[in-house]
Amino acid sequence: MGKHQEYQYLDLLRDVRDNGEGKDDRTGTGTRSVFGRQIRFDLSGGEFPALTTKQLYFETCKKELLWFLTGSRNIEPLVQNKVNIWNEWPYRHYVEETTGQKVTPEQTLTPEWRAGMKEFVGLVATDHAFAEKWGDLGPVYGYQWRHWPDGMGGEIDQISRAVDTIKNNPTSRRNIVSAWNVADIDEMAVAGLPPCHTIFQFNVRGDKLDCQLYQRSADMFLGVPFNIASYALLLSMMAHVTDLRPGEFVHTFGDTHIYNNHVNQVDEQLARTPLPLPTLWLNPEVKNIFEFTADDIKLVDYQHHPSIKAPIAV
């Protein structure tokens, strides 16, 4: 029996912890960082790479991916579905705009910040006019996937084009989806975050479909477990609707880092032994990538160690 696939992630996590160089960052928190790494997961045997050495909140992960696939740029539908992973950035923008004061990293750790964000999220969920103004992240991820400007006043649906290319031109080496629209980066940075997972490519290999992701910036402890599961899920869904089997998910990284305030949590995770990986169930009745609902996607036999809490850097 081969080495457990989770060690792809754990060995990289250890590499960053042990060999990363100290580096300042946008958030003011500071990181240990390496540059240029790659891990890969083989989905063809049925294993799904939901990490087991701490709990992955797969319900949140799949709902975020389904939100990406709608092409939305507003957190309103996310918070209405109890998905709160994007709240920090628009709330920071809201506080800075309404108070005229720059938010500090220390401020985001206070009870007052948490209470204020809870109130903000409640308004986004229940007041549509408030959500339209303050819940907008800018033209992030899914918006670029589904509404890339064509330069002539129209839009390109990159996901629909990718499905069509897989079906009708499977040998293409151009089947790429990009979220990194240089013209929109500044607008994304106002209330959201310029894409960390920037570009991905599909490859048909016999009856299998592969996907490679390039991630420019990778928060190894909090973000990357989500990214692995999200793109493994997207690969599986794309294979499902194109009558292929999921093959390899290849994850390529630029700046690969651990935040300085996550080191103790990393130590705790690295002391754990992986459990058997789960499998993924997709509703066989769904034939269109845009028709999946949360109920059409389930993890089967997911065993995991307890979750490990850590602060998010904004």
C-alpha cells in the first residue's frame, strides 16, 4: 500500500514550518514563507482529499464553490446559507469607510470587532439594500469565471467554455480558466481580496480528467485545506458532467506560507496521524455543472481529528 495521500499536504506544511524564511506581509501579521512548490492528489481510485488531521468543514467548502459557479460577487447569498468565510474583508471595508480609521491587525482580535461583524453580517443577510452596498466584494473569483469581459462590451463564460472544450476538443492545451484579471485587481482589493487561486487548466487523459491549479499566495494552515477540497470537488463535478472520471488534481504554489500566529496550531496538526480518506458522492441525475445543489454533493465515511482554531489574517 502506498503512502497516505494526505502526506502530500503534511510534508509541505512541515517544509514551510522548518525551512520558511521570515517575511512581512500585507496583513502585518508576518509569515514563514517558501516559494514555488507542488503537490498532487490522485482521485482516480475513489479517495477524496478532505484532510483528516483536522476537521474540514466540507459543507462550507461546497457551498462556497457553488457560489463561485453562480458568478456572484456579493456575500449576501453566502451569509444567508450560513457561510461566513468571506465576512472579514467587506466588514473591514465597512468599518474603514464609516469611521474614516484604518483597521489594525490587533483590532480584528477584539470582542468589539466580533460583535460588530456579527451585526454587520445580520444586516447583509436581511437587508438587501444594505447587502448591495456593503456585501459586494468586487469582481472576484466566480464573477471572473462566468463574466470575463471580452473587450467588446460582452462577456465570456469561462466555465461553460471549459465544459464545451472538454467535450468537443479534448486534446486542447488551451482549456484554462483565469480569475486574475489585471484590470480589476484594484477594485477587488477594496472590499474583497484579489484571487489567491488564480488560474486552472483542465487536461483530458483517456477517460480521465485532470486539473492543475496555480495559487499565487497560499495560507497553508487555514486556506490550503479548503483549496484542495474545493478544486478536487470542482474537478470531480466537471468530470461528472462530461462523462469522464476524475484523474489527478495538481496544486502548484507561489508564495507558500504559515502565519506567525498559526505555528502552534501547525505543530499540533503535524503531531497527528492521518485517517482513511473519504469518498465523494455526486447525484447521478445532475448533468449540468450549474444545476448542482448542496444536496447533490456528499462526503461519505469522512473520519477526522478535531478541528484546530486559528485567527484569520485580514
